[in-house]
Amino acid sequence: MPKNTLSTRIFIGLFFGLVLGMLLRGGYADGAAWAQSLVTIASTVGSMFVNLIMLLVVPLVFVSIISGMTELPDTKAFGRLGGKTFGLYIANTLLAIAVALVVALGLQPGVGAQLPQLAGSAISNTELPNIAELVANIIPRNPFQAFADGNMLQIIFMALLLGFILKQLGSQVEGVAAGFRKANVIMMALIAMVMRGAPIGVFALMMKLGATLDASTFTSVLGYIALIVGLLCLWMLVVYPLLISAFTDVSAAEFRQKTREQMLFAFSCASSNASIPVTMRTLTEKLGVSKATAGFGVPLGATMNMGGVSIYITIAAFFLANAFGAPITMEQLPALIAFVFLLSVGAGGVPGGGAVMIGVLIHQMGLPVETAFALIIAVDRIIDMFVTAANVVGDAAVVTLVDRSEKLPQTELASDSQ
């Protein structure tokens, strides 16, 4: 008998919120006070829900990484675990870029497109960060500033450093390590409490989306949207499940079923960071992943595992270059790959991060910034939902693969809540 699970309630909230928003679209566009008031309320409730999740993300990431490392059998396990997790995240991002490049070179999106002359959206000129800056900035000068800014790379670095030292010192600091493990339990309880309100938050977010979308702004780029969405769906519904089926004891169908709630939540909030708690619960309670592996891998994946963003940025670069009559040449491909990789990592799991990074790439490519970026912004909210869903499902896939390869003790696995 089907249960009224959280994923079911989230889907109901997502569906009815979108439908109600679309019904309100006419009145909202005409400036009707009642429609605008409803959309304002929905926007407020949705923002409060996302802010509540984001409030917990930074302490959850910091505490869960330290807690996960203290639960590892030994420091050698950290080396293996870190190497496997980091390597698979990098490989996934590079593979996504490669596949998107092949598809873009074959289909040439944007050729012959008649772009609408949108205006009014622009970005400031931003230089592409180089690898040296990216690596150097991982180490924060001011740890408090890193927490205040929510700089995930710096927070993860500090957590890894502290967790490694706690594990090295062992029994000398067992009380401190136990304190972090208890803090992790508290954070998980807080997340569970907040998640009970997810259907309402998702309903509000989708209601605003449905009311504010203007279909006329992207009718000329439906092929571009369909190409990106198709690739992202292929990635999260076929590629990841098949990899899991091939290398673990979880079947492709089972993986798709158990990541459904995670996928729907990411789809609605469009933030990899905000989806961290749901991903953690999906892994530990449904896929049987150890808390140590999940606590280490999920926060890292929210920053480093950007397969979905990579596909988005790559296809967008080709589309815009072709549409504006400046096609990307074979000689430019190595630079494009490097740019897309750096920009994907820089997207950082925040809503709209992909569009911002595409804006940086537009500037680097010498395209008309105002028109090109306005076009990206017009359709970004739709694409970003699929991008985030692909990113977080990729996190679940990589962490599951790492966990099964590590064969860590799993003493506190909850039964499948489906």
C-alpha cells in the first residue's frame, strides 16, 4: 500500500503550487492587487523556507565533516575515502563536460537562431579566476569571515583540517570528538524538524515560479532548453542509475526510487547547498550509506560535484556563440574546457549560480553581455531546477559508490522509509 511519504507530499505541493501560480499569471501580469498579493505571500513563505534551510547548512557541513572523520576506522581510511570521493567528483564533472561538448559539436545549438533583443539585464565585468587563485583561496585568512560569507570551500578545508587532527590525537581528545558527534545528531534533528514543512515551502516556491514565468521570452530557444533538460535527465535517470547498478548491490530502478524525494526537493529549491540535508538522509536512511562516508562526501559534493552545471554551461556557451555568429573553434576547446571546469566549481550550489558563471563566460567570449545574459536569465529558473537535481543525484551516486567500495561498518542503518 502506498504511504503518504514526504516525497509524495513534496510532489503534491510542487504540482499544485505550479498549477495555482499559472492560474494567477494573468492577474499578476495585469497588475491585479489580489494576484500580486498572493504571489508576494508565496514569495515570502518560499524565501523563509529556503533561508531556514540555509541557516542550518553551514553548521551542518562543518559538524558533519568533522563527525564523519572521527568515525572513520583510521587516518588511512581518510586518505582512501578522500581520494576516491574527490577523484570521482572530478571525473564526473569532466565526463559531463566531454559529453556535452560532443553533443554540442554534433548538434550545433543556436545555429540560425533568431534571438529576441532582450535588454535590461547585465553583469559587471569579471575576470575568470585562474587555478592558482582558486587553490590559494581555499585556505581562509579569517575563519570567521569564511563562516560569515558561507564560503563552502574554505569551510570544508577547515573542517577537514580539524577532523584530521582530532582523529590523529585519538583518545586524548575523545571528549571533543564525541561532542562533535552529538552536535551532528542535534543538527540532523533540526533538519528533520524543518523538513516537515518542506511541502508548504515547495508549494510556495512553485506558486511564485508559475505566476512569474513569461513563456514568450523563451519560445525562440525551446530547442536550447530541450537539449539541456534532455541531457540532464539522461544523466540523472539513466547514467547514474546504470553506474550504481553496475558497481553496487543497488539496482537502477531502486536507485531512482530512493532518490526521488531528493530529486524533487532539489528541483523545487534549485540549491545544492539547501539540498544537503535531504541528500544526507537519502543516503543514510534509504541507500544504507554509512554516516561517516555521507558526512564527508555530501558537503564536498555540493561544491565539487557539478556535473549538471557543467552540462548547462557548456551547451549555453555553444548556443550563444552560434546564435551571435561567433562559433567556437577547435583551437578554443581546451580553454573552454578549463573555463567550464573552474566556473562549474565556482557555481557553489547556490540558486542561479550557473547563470552567473555563464555571465562570466559571456564576458570572456566577447559576446554582447546585456543581450546574451538577458536571454540566459529569461530561462535560467527552469533549467536551474534540472541542473540542481542532476547535481544532487550525482552526489548520491558518487557517495554510494565510495561507500560500497570502502565497506565501512554500518551499525545504525535505518530501514527503507519508502
